[in-house]
Amino acid sequence: APAPPPPPAKPKRESKIDEKKGEEYRDYFEFTEGLRAIPPHRILAVNRGEREHILQVKLDWDVNRVRNAARSHLHLADHPHRDLLDPLVDEALTNFVLPSLEKEIRKELTEEALGHAIEIFARNFRSLLLTPPLRNKRVLAVDPGTRAGTKAVALDERGTPLEDVTAHPLPPQNKVAEAKTAFANLIRKHNLAVIAIGNGAMCREMEQIVSDLIGELENPTDGQPPVPDLAYVIANEAGAADYSDSPVAREEFPHLDRMTRGTISIGRRLQDPLAELVKIDPQHVGVGLYQHDVRPKHLKESIDEVIESCVNEVGVDTNHAGASLLRYVSGLNPAAAQELVQYRHATGPLKSREQLKQVPSFGDMRFIQSAAFLKVRDGDDPLDATWVHPEAYGLARQLLAEAGFIDADLRDPEKLPRIKAALAGVNAADAAGRLGATESVVRDVIGYLSDPYHDPRDSRTPPVLKRRMLRLEDLTPGMELKGTVVNVVPFGAFVDIGLKDTGLVHISRMANKFIKNPYEVVGVGDVVSVWVVEVDKERKRASLT
């Protein structure tokens, strides 16, 4: 007999629950959905509600159909002992088979959903790691706080802290004028260009203060020269508090307090997100949906693969990268990364990739595996700053020479387009035979010389720099805005447009065509154009498309 169809899952509300706690699961009260149709995120939501004793879950079987299928399979219709076996079949189904089958089905669904959760988190985390850096900008990092005050730290172009202050512009002290003066002094003294505001509690209140300060610095009334082109960014501070008390943070800044270390992390995430985010436990960066339900071991394996992939796609500045970033370079491990940092501290900046061989743990194999990803900028050899592997330097110079250039020309931005154009006409097969290399290696080297400083992050839109705060009253239906995607989930994307709460762009409103998966359209950290569909002033939120 054909097997019966999978039953629907039916969560039920527990009889007595905390009203606030239960609100999160209100959509699942008296909820029914077929097992073949229920999406992974709902499986995990129902499981969590059950664990928290808010929902009761059962599979709604067509018991009569199951019973008939069992009787047919056992040929009970004309069995001489049918009267004896019928109640035994019922008891076996009720007490053993169906409970066991229900447990097995739910386990299978949960495992699939957890795998999906890992996939979502890994995809979002990858997108976050590849957020474009804000290069060559001095930053004022601001971590809004109430009781302990608001910490502000001035950072130079490489994230080195220059000076910090603690102000109290927020309740209960509300010393706004004093805070503005302190911030303005840091901005003028250190020639700061961008203010990074942590997106935690009181973020929007601090944004209003910063927005007002920018206006005042543009048109000063105290006789000071104006500060033009100052802007601010709302920076993701998730995990900064955990980082601030971590061994990595204490090693980096042993003489600074936790609050200052956390604020530095907020500013550095704007300057170089990849280098800063690898220091933080990925579970705390807030870009998944149910990653906390996943076994840490399984999540870590996936995340390590994502980090290693991103680090090697971007490459590493050998003379400035910390051990927390270097450890993910192909061929390196935490011990080798630490040895490289110690060697650098002892001897000063490396002048060439060849110098890597002097690091104690860098044998021939490690050098071969890692050299192409370890860039030495402003060193003795121009090729050391490119993607060309040292083993192919001879071939690279021959290709450049045949095109009418030398390796030093790679340092001239005006010559790079000409080099690319000249190499585009090279026949890789002919060059391979002429220069004694394989065709695939020639193609690779031509690609590296055509775009020697390629960074995949450069193809993405940079962070949104703002000069004034957006208010709900400013919004009208049809208005176009720029926003930053802060999370992507199976049913849509959450976008920060500058209001107190992020706005949800539902999957049905993400494109002018049907899309099955939000990841086809956006990723975390993407800067996107959105349009206001509706403004609900009573509920203080806007619908976006």
C-alpha cells in the first residue's frame, strides 16, 4: 500500500506563559503547516518555542490511514487471528511506531534546518568580511553610553589610537555642549574626517548630536575655521564588547581599559572590516538568524573556511597585519603567524618577500604556499606588492619587457591601464612556448599584471557617509534612499536607512521579478537603493521596497 503523506506540524500554545516572552511566538499559536512546505527557519523557531515551554508541538497524522496501511501490509483483512492482531497493531502504532517516526522526522527536519542556518550565517558573514574598507581616513570612533559615559577615540589612517575622551552627552547627565566641545577638539587637533558611531543602545540619540555637531563645525560661530567634508557612519558594534575583554584585545592594548578597546574596534571596523572582524567570535556579529542553535563545532568549521577564503581573496599587508589575520593565510597557522609578527617587531618592516624565509618557521613549503598572499608594499621589488608568486617573477618581467615595460612601472598608476591594454593582446599559447612556461601559468601571470593590486572589496559600494540625520517625518511614499543591509534572512533583508529601527524589505518586494532566495539580490554590508512604500507614524516605522 502507498505510504501516507507526511503529516502537518501543529504547534500549540502552552497554557500559562509570560506574555512578553510569548509575543515572539504569537505567529505560531494554533499554527499548522505541511512538513514538505515548512521552511527551515520556521522549523528552528518552533523548536526554540518548544524548548522555552511556550509552544507544544505535535505531528498531526491521519491515524486511520496509517492503521489501514499497516493492516494491508500485514494482510490482516483475511487473517484467521485478525481479532487478536488488530488491537496489537493499534497499540504498536500508538505507543511505539508513530512516536518513534515522529521523533525521527523531527530530527531529520532539524538537522536540515541547522545546516541551512549555518549556510545563511556563513554567506552573511562572508559578505560582512568583504565590506569595502574606508582607506586613508582618520576616524573618530564613538561608543554611546549612559552611566559610564560615551567614549570617543581618535584613530589615525591605520587605526592607531591617538587620543581618547569620555563625555556624558546622554541621559542622565545630558552634558551635550561639553561633549560637542570635546569631540570638536579631537576632530580639529587630529584632522579627523569621519565619525563612526556604534549602533548599540542610544545610537540614534548620539547620531542626532553628531549630526548637529557637523552642522556647527561647517558654520562655526566661535571664530574657529570651518571643518568641511566631515561625515559620519553608523558602524556595527556587535561583538565589540566581547572583543574588548578578549586575550587579543588585552595583548594589543594592555594599558587601555575595556571601554576604550571596544571603541577602537568600532572605528577600525570602518577602516578595515576584514582585519578587525577576524578578532571577534563570529557568533556575536549578529548576521545570522538561528546560529546560536547550531553546535559550536559545526559552526566554527564553516566559519573558519569562510574567513580563510576571504583573507586569501583579499591578501594581507605583511608589515601591518596582526597575528589574528595572518593565521588565516594559506600555509600559515597561529604559531607561524605569531612568529612572523615577532620577527617584524624585532627587525622592523620587511623589505621583500624573500625576507620571509628568515622567519624561523618559514621553510620552503610554507613560503611557496603563502608568499603570493603576503604583500610587501613599498619594498625593494615592485612585484612583491602584487599577486604574482615569486616563482613566476622571471616570467612576469619577460612579459612586461615584451610589452615595453619594466616592473617599476607597476608603481605608476598612469601606466597601469597601458600595461593592461598591452598584455590583452598577448597570445598565451605562443608566449608559453616562447618563454618556457605552461599556458595556464602565462594566463595567470597576465591576469595578475593586468590588475596587480586587485581587491574584490573594491567592486562593492563603499559605506554610506552621512552629514545629517534622517527623521521619520522626512519620509514620503516614493522617496528613494540609500541604506546598508545589516542582515539577510530567508524572508527578506533588514536595511538600515538611518531610522531608530532597521526596515524589513520583504522578499516579495526585493525585485521586479520573482526571486526564490534573497541572497540572489543582496548580501550583508551591501549599500542598496530602497524606496519608501508607506510611512506609519503611529508605529514609527516605514515599509520599504
